[in-house]
Amino acid sequence: MNLSLRAGERVFINGAVLRVDRKVTIELMNDATFLLENHVIQPEEATTPLRQLYFAAQTMLIEPARAEEARAVYRRLDAALMATFVNAEILHGLRNAAAMIEAERPFEALKVIRGLYPAEATVLAGGAPSMPETPTRAA
């Protein structure tokens, strides 16, 4: 696996943060868990339910010492989201991401969750129901 980085860019590899001082290509010769800087979100950027879930999964990669704690947070958030959302695309993605987390593949789960951001934005903007509709009684 080759990673091309620009000057000043960071990459998170197996919990270590590396910053390069010039344009460089790094070749990973064995299995490593990595996350590029442009896919890392800061706590203050976890402003939606899916971004909070993403942050929990991201923590498993960036901070291996806190992986179990982050996994527990992920499971709680996931359960709440599965009980809240009714959007089929989001529910399907959440199931896929949870399976990847349980299979110790958080990197792949992050890709799935990022792919759900547009659907979540539509739901949060009121374009599609995010929660089951409450039946109304005719008077």
C-alpha cells in the first residue's frame, strides 16, 4: 500500500501520528491500520449523529489504548441510531458498519459511515423522515 503525503500532512498509523516535512510517498510493507489526516474529524466536528458514530470508530484507530472504551461508545450510539432512523439507506449502512466494527475492521466502517453523510444531511434537513411518524387521530 502506497500513501502519498504532502508537506506538513499527517497520517495516523497504528496509533502513531506521523507528520512529513516534504512531499513523500510511504510504502506500507505489511498490514497496518492507518488514517489519513483529511479523514480525521475533531471532537467539535462531531455535530451530527453519524459524525459522532464516526468519531467513536475513528478513536479505535487513532488511540488503540482506548479502543475498547471507544467500541462501547460506538455500540451505544449505534443502538440509539438504529432505534431512531427509519431511512433504509442509513439503516443498511449502520448494519454494515457495525458488522465491520465487530470484525475488527474500523477503517472500512469509517468509509461506510462517511458514505452515509449525504443521506443523513437530507434527513436532518427534513427531506426524508428520520424517525417513525407518529399517527395522528382524526377528530
